[in-house]
Amino acid sequence: MKILKKIAFYLIQFTWGLPMTITGAIVAVALLCGGIKAKLFNGYIYFVVGKNWGGVNFGCFIVMSENSSRSKYAMLHEAGHGIQNLMYGFLMPFIVSIPSTIRYWYRRFIIHIGKGDALPDYYSIWFEKQASELGEKYYGAKAVG
């Protein structure tokens, strides 16, 4: 049964979830060409790049900063975005990925100008909360970050 779940995971990622997965494959090839080694986490191919910026999911590919890759919670969160890609497929870039990216950079700017205290919790928006919940549900017990 486990092998069937893995086959279904990749089949859906490379069909219904193709826009994000193809983007991830391009990023993965670029990182591999740049000498960054790939690692595995529950079927996800992930790369560790830089420090102190978080992570990003592209279907079955994850790119994380060095400090974030050591956090089980952060890894589960990014894996949860991979589950969202299975659920939302071709809509994923528009209802999760692009809004999440804009929100991330907006929050970084607000923190940079010294007004970060006024920001709501990062997971207060539905797609970030859902990603964490899905990652914890499917890949591990409630993680402590």
C-alpha cells in the first residue's frame, strides 16, 4: 500500500500539480548544476540554500534555508504546501503560491522598517495554517519548531 501511495503522489504531482512541479524541476536542475546536493524527506526532493529566509515548495520539490531545514516544523509546513499542490493543482499558483510569496515579502518589508509588532501571526491566513496542518497530519506528529 505504501508504494501505491508514493506512485499516486508523484502521478498527481506530475499531472494535476504540473505547474508547480515543473517549476520545481527547473529550479532543481539549476541547483544541481550549481553544485547543491539534493536530499529526501518523505518523498520530497529538497535543497538547502542560504540562511535565514525560510523555505519554498514547488510540488514535490522544496528549497529551504540552512536554519529552516533543521526545523522539523518548517519542513512539515513546506511538505504541507506539497499536499496543497495535490489538492489545488493548476489553481495552486493563484490561490496559494503567489499570495503566499507576496505576503512573505510584504511581511519582510514591514519587519525591515521596524513595524513588525503590528503584524498578525504568520499562520493566521488560511493557506499557511492549512499547510502546517496538512504537513503535521500526513508526515508527522505535531512538531515543535
